[in-house]
Amino acid sequence: MTSQSSSGAARRRTMFSRPGRACRGLAILTLAAVAARAPAQDPTAYTQELEIEFRSAASAAAATIEIEPLLDGRHRAVSCRWDDNWTSDNVRTREIMQEYGIRGTWYLNGRHFVPGGEPADYLPVARQLLAGGNSIGGHALTHPYLTYYHSNRMFAETAGVRACWEAALDTPVVSYAYSFVDLRPEPEGAAVLRRSLETLKRAGFIHIAEYASFFSDIDLDLELSPIMPPENNDFETFAEAVEWAYHDEQLSRSFPMISNSMHAWYGTFRLQYDYDELRRRLELLQALPDAWHCNQNEYAAYRRQAKSATLDQVQREGVTLTVSLLRPSPRVLGSDVPLTLAIAGVDERDVVRISSRSAKIVDSSQGDGKTKRINVHHDASQRLPERIGHIANPENSVGLSDDAQDTDFPEIRGRLWRDHERLVLQVEASSDDVLRDEAITWRAPIGWDAIATGPQETPRDGVSRTYVARLIPRGEAPDRLGRAHFGAELDFVLHDRPGRIHFTCQTSGPAADESWPKNGFALLGPLDDSEFDVATFVKKATGGACPDSWPLATGQRAAWRVAARDGYVEHDWLNPEYVRTMGTWDHHAPNYVLRSRVTSPEERRVKITTSHPDKCTVLLNQAVIDGDRAVLRRGANELVIVYPSSTMSPETPRLTACFVRIVDHSTNNRIEDLRYQGF
């Protein structure tokens, strides 16, 4: 993903730091010492100048200026997060939250996705959820186990849900929650988590709401709201966790947010608690001292700018100090929440005046008589979009047409399309009041980098521009399998009002070939526990030939099926190393057996890795393999995987499909010259 802004590259800045004091990831300005800092990488960053007048030159010399970790220098941020497109549950929960002054974020699926699969438009409900200072986050378009999907579909699910709700509600969406709490299923673990996190960043998200423990070995560069024990835990467990989170110093430095719950199921058949339990929890949160009650988009925006903003001394003369503040634009933060600066080292009364030509400055409500705190608002020119549109091009049609419009912007036609190894965006404004201050962000899946080449103006009756980005392949070939989704996010000012349009297009891509397991297995099943016994099957399979069918309770026999498509999960979206079994996200799965003829050009020692190795039985050439180690012979090999019935806990990876990978015994690299064929 590459951003291009008309404001130009960010200028070099330096940072002042107090000698001997750790910055803990936050920019600190001290007037006594100067240290070099790398240039800001955010091309949307802009500079504000502040003039601070002190009572005396001695006060000016002694003062330190810090960016506070939270708004107003509060001890903790407090918020709620709720998942899924439920209707009455979400609305009633929002009403009760408003009674307690608690705000939060609803993480929604696509506009027309409803739990239970009933077609509906969730927009009227979503509008109600915003009342009371709440915000909307993304939860994938179709509520999948995201990590089961190939990289292109991951991006379509995440970028798609963001564009969907931004355009529907005219409000930025920058926060994300994984459906099914699906972050790092084994055996890929951290590798697939890193892939999905990179996908989220490319889609435009800056924040996630998840359990912090998932990231213990990850260098996380998204903001995080750690989840407290959710609604299926008792109140005592919840209260104990809140008490720990409120006081823990390490958590305070890393993730100073207390995030309540996961599903607004109170008072429904899905939860044993009613709304009285919700009220108990909200009362506990409301009573926490020194807390910033916010939605999670606001929290994300504040934490992102608090970490990345820098302060520079421009000039000091007598009692007056001029400093510059370099900070990200609200259009990438998703909120115009101000930034709190603390002037310490002097008495609050020693600060006589603080002013800025471009920024509104307001005294913080938090004062102790010793530290002067101020809230620096964004410049008036740095505004969030008032209207947001979406012009989709799912067929990758070339050129403008009359239907290439969004109703929010009748003056604008535009279309994004892929032309081989480049993206082309053509935009035409028919109004004499032309677009200005355009800034475009190219969005691509992790299999490509989109490198902007700049706008090219074309004379028309109105105003037309063509933007081009080169698509540079990156990563591994499987990252480019399947239908690809691309985007161009255009921010602009029209009629003196800031706006945004998401332009998207989709293109077909290569399917998984025989070197990948996905389409290379035959399936026996589904088989009920009353009809199938693993030990009996293994005995038959190791005592001669693998059974060519299996008896059913009806008196019929189940036969092996090639290209089975059980369930509702879109087969084309699956990762090429997942072999489809039941094809749903259900908790309970029946028995399945998978069989493939694996052809190897040479004999080699290998490891065979599958999902749920503690449950699966793997046979190679009529023998149960010892652990994950086996020998592939030259030519054809029979690989059989028994995927037994199981009922999984809510956070456990499903038996939707079986992950299969054969790697070299010594290098652990995937063997690419194998061929899989179901029979």
C-alpha cells in the first residue's frame, strides 16, 4: 500500500528528550537537550506551531513538555466492544450504555449479512448504534474464520467491510475485531497472524480489539484494546480482571484500555444473564476513577498520534517558546480527537499564555496545580470527510460510464480498474467548483505493492484526472491466488466540504494447481459416530487396501467423492493448503476421511503437518506415520487423513477444512514439486 498526498513529503523533525529518562514509545519534549529523530514516515502528517509564554525565563528553561499517553492525562481508557449484526440485542445494549455514560464500538459484518443467513439491510440498526457517541468497526464481510482464507480473500473481507460501512454511514471505520476470535490457528500460528495483521493495515485499519495474549510473540504495530472476560464469564471473574487491568503498570504502558465484553446477548436465549448483569458491569466501569470513557475509534486515534507525533523547538526568546507539533491527519486516524500536552517541571501558574495561529487550544479538565495540561485540536483545514461514497467495479470494466457514480457525489464520476500490472483510477468532476486537496491511498492485498506514479490531467468539459499505480508482485506466489480485490481511497474537498470515495475493483486470479492440497483429495463422509469408528477404519486401511466405501446406518454405503462441496463456505476463498471437509463454521463436525495420491519425483524424508494433530490419524502407504515424520517413495504415494468428529469450544479452530502441508524433514520448507490427486 502506498499513499500519495498533495501536501508533499513530511519534513524532517527533531525530538527533545530528558537526559536519562526512557520515552516508553511516546514523544517527549524537553527544553534542555536535543536529540536527532528519523523523519516521519506518514505522508499525511502536518505541522502546527504553538507559542508558549512563561512567567520568567527561568521557568521557560525548567519546563518540560510531554505528549500524554491518554486524553487529559487520564489513568485508563474505558470502552465497550460488541460484535455482529444482531438487532434488538445491540439496540437495547446501546440504550443502557447511554444511561451510564459509557461509549463503545460495534464491530459489524457486511451491510446485508445477518446472523442466521436471513437477507436484510442492517443500515437502519447501524444508524441507531451511533447514538450516544459510539462508533462502528469492521468484523469482516461474512463473519468467517478469516485465517482459513487465501490472502486475496482476507483483503476483500477486511477492506470490503470498511468501505461498506464508511460509505453507508459517512463516518470513518478504523477499528477491527476478528470474527470467532480467529487469529492464529495451528499449525501456522504466528505466521498466519502476521499475514492477517498486514492485511488489516493495508485495508486501512489502525486498531484491533482482541485478547492481548495472542500477541505475546508479535511486534504489534496496530493499536490494541485488550478484552476483559466477556459475557459468558461471571461477574466476579470480570471484576477481578478489571481490577488487575486498572492497576497493572506493564499493561498501562502498552495497552491502557479496559474493553468490556464481546456480544450484546444479555436478555436473550444465547446467554444465561439478563440486562441486570450488564448494568452491574457498566456500574463497575462507570465508578473507575480517572477514566476516559470513549469509543474505540477515538482511543485508536489518540494512541496512534500520541505514539507518532513529534515536538520540535522552533525558537526560544526570553520567556517565549515556539514549538512545532508534527502529527497525523484525522483522515488516517478516523477521529479528530485532540492531543493532550503536559507542561511539567514548573508550577501551572508559571504558564502565562499558549496560543496557535492554526490550532484551537483548550485547557484540559485534568489539573493538579503542578502540571499544566492542554488539548491541542487539529487544524481547521484538517477535517474528517463529511460524506463518503463507494464506487465499485466488480467486473473490472475499463473507462468511465454513466453508472460510475455514488449518490453522495452526483457531480463526480469515477472508476478504478486493473490494467495488467497497474491500477488506473479515472475521476471526472462535472462541476465548475473543481476537486481540490486530493489525496489518494492505493490499497492492495499482500501479494502486491501499489506504487503511485502520479496524476495525469486530461482536458475535459469538467475536470478529469487519471491516477496510475504500478502493481509490483511481492511475497510468495500463493499470496496472489484467487480473485483479487483492489482499492483507491480518494480524499478531497468539493464545495468547501471534505469528502471521500472508495473506488474498488476485482480481478480473477490463478487457482490452486496440483502442487497444493486444496483440490487434491477425495472425501469419505460425513459419517456419524454411530456409523464410524476410527480404530476399525485404521485397522482395515493398514491391513491391505484402503476401504473403497463405508457402510451407513441406512444400509447404503458412503463412497469417496472427488471435488466435494459440503457446506456454505465458498470453496474458492479457501487457503490452498486447506482441504475442505464439512464446509461450515459450526461447532460440531461429523467424521471425514481424506485421501490423495501424492506423486513425488524422488524418495525423501518428510514431515506431514495437519490441523488438530492431536485428533487426526495420518496414514502413508497403508501405515500410520510416527509423529509427523514419514518417507515419501518415488512415484505415487497414498496419503489418508482421518478427521474425526468433534465439538469445538467457541475459540477453537473448526473442522471446516483440514490444513495439510508436507515439508522437507531437514529444512521444514514446503515441498513444491509434489502433486496431489484425489481418488
